[in-house]
Amino acid sequence: MSRLVMVSNRVALPGESRAGGLAIALKAAMEESGGLWFGWSGRIAAESGHMHEIDAGNVRYITVDLSEQDRDDYYNGFANRTLWPLLHFRMDLVDYSREMYAGYLRVNALFAERLAPLLDEDDVVWVHDYHLIPLAQLLRERGARCRLGFFLHVPMPSSDLLAALPDHSRLFEGLSAYDLVGFQTERDLERFQDYVRLFGRGRVVEHGVLETAGGRQLHAGAFPISIDTNQISTLAAKAVGKASVKRLAASMSGRSLAIGVDRLDYSKGLPERFRAFERYLQRHPEQRGRLTFLQIAPVSRDTLPEYRTLRRELEQLAGHINGTRADADWTPVRYVNRNYPHASLTGFLRLARVALVTPLRDGMNLVAKEFVAAQDAEDPGVLVLSSFAGAARELTQALLVNPYDLDGVADAIAIAVAMPLEERRERWQAMMRRLRHHDITAWRQHFLATLRAA
């Protein structure tokens, strides 16, 4: 079996607690198969390029330091101020500069320089996400002849939006150096094929097979990422006995819990969710006092002004709702900006009667899947899920909503609170069958088998 080489911006090092769904999913896949994991160390040094190595079990971790300038141009700049809003359909927030783009290419070239000498011809290299789009082309230029696959964890927007980015053709032509490009959903794949055909000067040979303007063929497909379903289920059942979960249960005073767990980001639709919960309280007075909404939103990218603005807006919304709707013994909204250990989070999800997963746009959203896996089979909760999340293509038995329709989300919350046990079980069982059949192992095996055969 050829060696698996994983490349991502984030590397979940042994002993570290990483909050992101990507890091958790990749860590589980890497530990199962073994191999090499390469990426940024997260450290800032006087100069970029110093490497660190850790060996743990069957995984070798190699990370690279970045200078402050490279971090700002590559990560804080082009990746998160240009590509992130673009890929989430937010052209109004796209901040582009040639300097940031040059820094993005510079760091990708550094990664290629450090990684290329470590590769063998029979390796299978799996590159992850928008931070590293040009990496395959840069590795090829340095002599890499092994299989190269790329997986985009975030949405693929329409071709017209991609074409609005300066130098879009140079950037996205870099994807043609991969042997396989993977997306979360068939809709993302269709958008990419449209871009290649309309703006990339290439053609669609057949569904999932593309030819570039230079005549090179590559494969593309939909590979919806998943979770370690059995592990999440086991963790959640055990977490019921944890002190933090017991305290949360006791604090509910017999009321039902609605929960949201999201990184603090404008793509997650948190202001709209808060307003929809307020609308629920207005439209369904018969359920007043039955439900407490807990939103866990760890702060991310707080150096960027739009994220600081979002945090202030949510604090104001939570204060407004509680100020106008609370009783002496009931606070409708609990808003927490902190990380919790993954085991505790699964316990919180298991306690919840309702999960609110209502992003404005999301590649997949693993919290939706983890909520389903964490439920008690005898008394499962209800998932309220945005139709703009990739997970909505699979978890069709959730209550699917338009996050921009505040009344629709409000009514879905009320339906979830009042849903009979038999219907809750039927919906949960159907979704759980899907998650057991298509877990993270199946996702990894499907992608890698397709890459090896491409």
C-alpha cells in the first residue's frame, strides 16, 4: 500500500485540542491509515521555513514556521480576507490586493520546496482546502510525480463569482495539476465544471472528467465528508456523566435545550439565528418558557474587523432578547464565546432537544452530523438545518429551512419542540442509517480509491 501524505494548513498535532471539524476529521483518518502530515506549525518566526518533526505511532508530523509578514499575507490576508468570503458567496466582503496574493503564492511555494524532497513516486498526496489551491502545480514544477488529490471543504460558488476575482484564471488553473479534485456536493462539482467550461477555456469530457485548455485531463467528483459516527455516539453516551454536562442539565430546570455550536464567523448566519429565535418567542407564546437557547461560538480570526463587528452584534442581540423576553427564573439565550473539549460538546449535543444549524452557506457542517450521532436512540432530538449547508443533501429528514426566512426558522423551532416521540425516532433513525453507512472511514476510502484509479 502506498504511503498517504496529508497536506493542510492546520495540523492536529498529538496532544493538541483542535476545535475545527476539518482537523478532527483528518486526524481520525490519518491515525487509521498512518503516513505523513505536513502543514503550517502555527508559529511565527523571524523568517519562514524552519521545520519541526514529531513522530507519534504510525504518523509523522512535519510543520513549517512562517514569518509575521507571510502569515498576514497568506493566512489572514488572501486566504481569509479574499478566498473565504468569495467561496461563501460574499463578494461584498472580498478584500483583494496583489500583495496578499503574492504572499499566498509565496507560502505555497515554500510548502512545495519543503515537501517535494520528502515525497516518493508511489506516495498518494492529499491536499486540503482553499489555503493550498496552487500547491500541486508548484510540486509538479519541483519534480513531484506522485498522485496528487485536492479536496475543497468549503462551498464552490458560481462561475460568475469566481470570475470576478482578479487573476482567477491563474489561481484556478492550478487545480488542473491535481489528478483528482473533490467537492462536498454534486452541486459544487457542477459549479466547478461550469467554471472550467465558461472561464477556464477547458471542456467537460464527461461528468467528472475535465480537460484543460492545455489538453491535460483531470477527474473531479463529490465526496461528502463525514464523521466517526460510532465514536461520536459512544462519546456522547459517556459524556452524560461528565460534571460539565450534569451542570448544564441541572441548570435547565426541566426546560428543553436548543443548541448551536459554530465558530464565530459571518458564514454561519448567527445574527439571523438569534433573530429567528426571537421571532419564535414572538410567534409561539404558547411555548413561552419551554426552551432555552445555548449558542456556543468560539472566537476566530478576531484580528479581522468584520469578526469583531459580528461579535459585538451578537452580544447586543443576546442582550436585547434577554432584556425583553426573560423572566426572573428564565434566560432565553445563553451566548458563550469559548471552546469546550470535544467530549463535553458531544454531551451537550445529546442533552439538546433541538439543534439549530442554520449557516447562510456551508460546505458540509459536521456539527449537524455530530448532533444526530450524539442522540439517545430512545428519545432523540430534532435537527433544524439550513438548506444551504452541504449536510442538507444527506440529512433530508431534518427540518430543512431557509436561514433568511426568520418566520420559517421560528416555526421550525416550534415544530421541533412539539414533535411527537414517534416522529422524532423515525427521522433520527433514517439519518443515523446514512451516517453509519457513510462515516469518515468510508469518505476517506472512497476519495483515496478514486485518486489511485484516476
